[in-house]
Amino acid sequence: MNTLNDNNRKPNIILIVADDMGYGDCSCFGSKTIHTPNIDSIAKNGVRLSDFHSNGAVCSPTRAALLTGRYQQRSGIEGVISAQNHRDVGLPSEELTFGDLLKTGGYATALFGKWHLGYDEKFNPTHRGFDEFVGFVSGNIDYFSHIDQMGNEDWWQSDLLKPEEGYTTDLVTEHGMRFITENHDKPFCLYLAHECPHYPYQGPKDKSYRTIGTGRQVPINGPREDKLAAYKEMMESMDEGIGKIMQCVRDSDIEEDTLIVFFSDNGPSGPGSTGSLRGGKGTLWEGGHRIPAAACWKGVIPAGIESDIPCIGMDLFPTMMAMAEIKIPDELTIDGLDIMAVMKGEEVNLDRDLYWRQRKQKAIRSGKWKLVIDGANGDSHELYNLEADLSETNNMILQYPEMARELEIKITQWEADVSTAEMLS
């Protein structure tokens, strides 16, 4: 795929990732209460990806897969890297990230916001392919004091703790705009990893409540009683920031050189909405991993289209490499696929199954069929026809036992292929 423009310039890439945002939490995916005109404009000016999925149903696994283009089981990051129990754990150093490879192709790279792939300095994003990092390394922080839920300071510039005043969402946006302005004349990759709308539920006009050393003595969800109102304020603040990022792209005259992709890292918790989907964060029903997603690239992705072809977060790694015309090393196993044709609205058959595993839960998507196995619940097996039953309410395993058995065999084979590392569960 030749993606170079008339100036022989490689395209820019902006990935905007929300945290714990549900499938039904923005206007273009059906929300009637949360107004997201800027997220909506990405879909309006490009493609709405209605069958897009996260690799995991919680934060760290999804981010590991996004960064590496591989099922997170290959790197052992199947569970959350917690601030309480896993401060010496992180993405293995031998794993190549998309930042590593894009830098070899001349890209400036930056990550602003959430990392969640290792607390120790050796795991810092600036040692994992990113020229710049400003943000936090834990799963969540107070939006104002930037204290994690164990009472630790957690706001970094590169690999140094460096406090900075401001609402987390605004800071992510401000650093993103600065980076675009400083690098608009060369190819860049900007990864904006928002904390929003993950707890603690704090709107932009609220105050800090975590202090150093308080740890779990404070409520992790925040002090607001009306969580739904706080959630709406948080979402609309993030949307406003996304609008500023898009305006900065326009002001820099690089719209035709820039792919912008927006998506969530997994399903919602707390006041978040999955729309009509079953389950939420931490489950392997659709509500846990089917996520809102949209992409735009002026002159490349047609405006106002929709794709219902199943895609997954790890697909963005090979897509970016194809855009940048960077060869992936032959020895590197990549599980994702280049989905640029999908984002352009072309009819393509990716011809693959998708898999999920978390703790004792497993799932496979094969065409219209999905098998969910829950080993924590009496080893229950549930089979759904997603074309007819997207809400996963009609278990068809008794009607189609042979299909269920075929999918179970595929899961077993997949597990044998990807489970080569010691798992963090």
C-alpha cells in the first residue's frame, strides 16, 4: 500500500484511547445523555467501526496487545498490573512496541496519559519506543493531585517523577497539542491515553481528594455522590479536548497527512453504559470487549461510512507499519492484521477467528458464532449467534453442540500457541 503523499511524506498517526468507556457512552454509538460532538465528528468525517474489540476486558492486557500487535498472552500480561501487588512487573523488555519500530522509520513518538505496563523505571515508556512521556504509570490517579489509589505520587515526565498542576484530561490534551505543533513538519505518532472515564469520578470543576500515603483509606471511586453526573462531565471534558486536538491538526495543515483513531480500552464499570450489550469490564460477553471506535483521514477514508467487519486493538500495530512502510521483522510473530482496507470501507474478508481469555473465562468469535466458557461458574458453556442475538440472551449450545465443540477445540489450540510466557492473572 503506497501511503506517501505528493511530498513523499509518511503519514502521521494519532491514537486516542479512552479508559473504561462503554459501547453506549458516546452520541454516535447511541447515548442520549452524553454529548460527544467531537468524537462523533471523527465518525462523521470517516468511519464508524461498529464491530471493534479490545484484546482484553481490563486495562493492562489490552494495552500490551495494542503496543505489540500480539495477543497479550505471548508477553504474559493477561491480568491487571496493580499498584498494590505488581510493582516489579511490566511489559517484557524483549517485546517490540509500535513506538520502537516507528522510530526506526524516522517517526517522532510520544505517549501522554496512562501507561499501566510497569511501574519500575526500566518499564518506562521512554525506554519502550517513545521519545516523550508525560503521564502516569498506574491504573488510575486522582485527576487533580495525581496520587494513585495506594497513596503514591504518580505523574511523570520521561522517567522522572515531576508534579504538574492540572486536571488529568486537560493535561493530556495540552501536551498532545504541543507535540503536534512542535512536530507537524515531520512524521509523528501520538498516543493519547486518557484516564477518562475511569474512576475516581471527578469532573473538571471538582477538587482533589487523594493525598500521599492515604492509600485505600479513601474511597477509590471518588467523593462525588452523583456518579452519573460526574461521568457525564468527565466524558464531555474529554470530548472537548479531542476537539482541540483535531483543531490543532487543522491549524497545522496536516489533515490530509494524519490518521486519527479513537477507541476505548475495554468495556465500562460503574456508571458507564454498554448500550444493549451484556456484561461490562472484566467479563467476556460483548459488553466487556466490544468498544466504540472511529477513524478519519481526510482524502483517504471516505466520510460518513460504517464497517461491521470484526477488528481488534492489536490490528493497529500492523496497520501502522503498513502506513509507515516499515517492515516487521520476520522473526516477530504478529497476530493482528492490517485493517486499513476495513477503515476505508472496502469489502474484505479477514478470514480469522478472535480469542479472549481472562482468569477462568475464555471466548472465541468465529463469524457469527461466539462461544463463552466460564470456568469460575461450573465450567459453563454458552453459544451465541451474534447476528441474531447481539445481547447474548439466547444460549444455543443445546441446538448446536457440534459447533460449540468445534469452537472449544479451536480455543484449546489457540491457548497452546500463545501461552508461552508465565501469566500475570
